[in-house]
Amino acid sequence: MTCQHCGTEISDKAIVCFRCGQSTSAPSAARPDARRRPAAQPLWLALTALLVLVAGGLYMARAASGQLPASVSYTVAALAAVVLVWRILKRRRT
């Protein structure tokens, strides 16, 4: 095989040319742009997460003291299961 850049005869299994140092094949994937910043999360998402954390804290305080009806506990457990299944399905699609 000959190098495409300098014309030197090189081994068929060579990854780079020993004379000029150039790669013998094209890159398999484009390099990601290091300067690109991730997209900012919307404000409503942060506020919703904060409200969920506060409600969860209040729920756990009431549940620990035994002042919570069983129906509320079952509802919270069902919502947690729905969110968990939704996240698993979403992750499998991407």
C-alpha cells in the first residue's frame, strides 16, 4: 500500500505512515465541538423540581409522625412508580 499523502510504500496493516505521520484512513466520526455549551434548563422546570422537593419533605415529616392516611401513601407510591416507568421507557427510546 502507498501513503496517500507522501507516496511512501507502507505495510497494508499500517495505521499511520512512518515517513509523514499521516493517518492511512479517514476519521470514523467527526470530533465534537468543545466550545458548544449545553442548553439551559427552563426556569419552570427548576421551580417544579423545588416544589416537588418541598412537598416530599412535608410528606415524609407527616408520614414519620403517623399523621398521614394510607390512601395518600398509596397515591404517592403509585405516582413514583409511574414516573419511574416513564423514565425507563424514555431512556430506552434514546
